[in-house]
Amino acid sequence: MGGLLKRHGAATFSGIAGYLPSETRMYVPKVLATVFHREGIDPEKLPPPSAP
């Protein structure tokens, strides 16, 4: 997804959601809601993933 962010000059999921398959558009918000509900962490405050 990082390449897609760079390609479209976006910094957030919302900026690229329109370019993703519908399964992904629906999956990511559900995962973020689960993180918030279970861990109480605001998804906006999650750090970016580290490079492998």
C-alpha cells in the first residue's frame, strides 16, 4: 500500500481508498474499528508501519 500512497501523492488510507478493490476498502476500516474497540487506541494515533 505504501507504493500506492506515493503514486497518488496521498498520506492516508482515505486518499487512496478509491483506487483499492472494494474488499480492501471495507476491510481496513473494520480492522481500525476493532483496534479502537479492543485496545482503546485511536487509529489516527497509530504509528506508521516500520520497514522490513
